[in-house]
Amino acid sequence: MNTSKKIRVGIVGVGNWAEYGHIPALKLLPQYEITAVFSRSQEKADAVAARHGIRHALNSLQALVRHPEVDLVLVLNPAPSHEEAIRAAIAAGKDVYSEWPLTPTTASSRQMLALAEQAGVRHIVGLQRRLGPDYRYVRDLLRDGYIGELRSVRLHISVEYFQKLRKASLYFTVPEENFSSLLSIYGGHFFDAIFTMLGHPDSINALTVNQFKEVTLIETGETLPHTLADQVVLSGTFANGAVLSAHIEAGKRNNYGMQLDLTGSEGDLKIWNSTSFGDAFNIIEGARGDDQPMKVLPVPELYNWLPKSELGGSQLELANLYAAYARDVADGTRLAPNYADALVMHDLMDKIEVSNRSGTRVALR
């Protein structure tokens, strides 16, 4: 029985993202306590536990999911290993968080949702961007008619990562079967955030292009065949007739980042960032009427769910997700994205591939 009243967390997978993102985000929130960490390497588990003051360092997945001081299992290892850990957590009756992509296939992700629902455990997926205060604020601006009726959506994401030369730690992004590509990772995160604000398109046309036929791992010099898309172009329409255009490109050497332009009948909004992932924060600009300069719109304090900190933008997106989940546990709400939301993104990825192969417009509903 949990008498501490904190949500006690056990972590599966102790790579860079766990230490850079998840552990600082959880430590920021008083509702959480990280109690256990698992790695197949006991030495690695011990080192991470020592660095972060975690009581239990384990080299057995079953020991972690069954540990009496673990309420929530975080699955942070690469996507091909998610299913094993998710199944173990569900079988142990524990709530379970999984990074996006949930699993490498739509079918297996659908099975994970069914298992979690049958077991009655809470399930969360790491589509955290939608919960940032900036996206929540823009969603409310749209709801309140700041730009009138939405007419067009233009998204451009230039990714400074996923270049032809990659760190060996990014090996998992190369094999097609890992579902850890530009489209699945960056497309999944940004499309989820944007379509949560706007609603989902009714139909899309898609083009995906592979420009890097080989990828070389920097540390080892190993060259691997690469068949995944480095450029993704998407067009479509929304229910009210608004137009969507999106371009995601990998391996951008300079001038990278993200820009989302929303055109309405009464005004305009823009969200932009100088990086596709990292410490920088999104900037929101808006204007109403004709021939008006775009002005920065600071996010009102009421959208802040978090204590003050020095954490960067990507870290705080995670912290907002964990704040949402803590509210869900306390109040019975469903703020945090779950496995059903992951399936929506899986379906979109599938439809993008269908459209690309067929060269035709594909309905999403």
C-alpha cells in the first residue's frame, strides 16, 4: 500500500533522454518520487541510481515492475523494446507510461491499449508537446475567436538531427522496422500537438522522399543502408475547408527550427522556435485586422502548472505531462495523452504511407 501519497516511479531504460528529460522533470514536481531504475547492466543501473539518489538499482525487468515501491512504470528504452516492458507492467497491475512511438506497429500498439484497458491500469504515452502552456494558450485563443474562422495551416519543421552522419547512440533510428524515423518521431510529436489544437484533417495527400541512402555512425565509421524518408510533405483539408500544408525535413545544417502559421478570417497567429528539439522555448506572435504588425503574445501565468525552474523547453514539456498525469490520479481527469492517442498517430502515419505509395488523396475519417 502506498502510504507516501507520492507517485512512486520505476524507470525502464536509462539512456540520455531519461537523464536529460524525465528525471529532471520528475524531480521538479513534488507529487513524484523516483524509487527504482532498471538496466540490463547492473553497473549502469548503479551509476544512474547513484547520480540521482534513487534507492533501488535493478537488473531485472520483473523485479522493477513488481517492486512494492513502484506505482508508475516509465518505459523509456527504444521503441522495439517497449512492448515487453509494457506487457510486464500491465501484468503487474501497474500504471504505465511509454515513450512515443508506443510500439513499432499499429497492430501491436492496438494490443497494448486493449491489454491496459482490460487490466484497468492507467496508460500514458509520451506525446507531451500538446500539454505545453504555449499550445494550450493558442488552443484557447483559437476557441475564443482571436483569428476568426481558420482558413489555412502552414507547418515547417527543419530538424538539425537525423543527418547522414549520426552518433552511434542514434543507431536505432536507422532500421525501418524500428519505426523511429523522422516521420514517426518528429511527425508524431508535432502533428499530435497541432491537431490537438485544431482538430484533425479530413483528408491528406502525402509525399515522402529518401535522400540519405546510407547513414554512417560517427564513432565507429560503420555505414548502414537507409530507406526511411528524410523529407515529408503533406497537404490536406479540415472539416471547415481550411487548408493544411506541412513540410518536415531532416539533416538541416543551418536555419533549422519550427514555424507554424495559422491564417484566419480576422487575423493571424504564428508559433516558432529556433530549434526542433532542445532548451529553447516557443515564441507566439499574433495580429488582428489588416496590415498590422505581428506582436509577441506572452503566455499568461494561469497556463503555468509548474514550479519555477531552470529547465529548458523540451524538459518542461515532459514536466507538464507529468503534472497532467498527477491531476488525473488525484481528480480522475484524463488530461495526459494515452494509448488511444498513440493509435490516432499510428493511423495517421499509416495513411501517409498509403498516400505516398498510391499518389492519391486519402481520407482520415
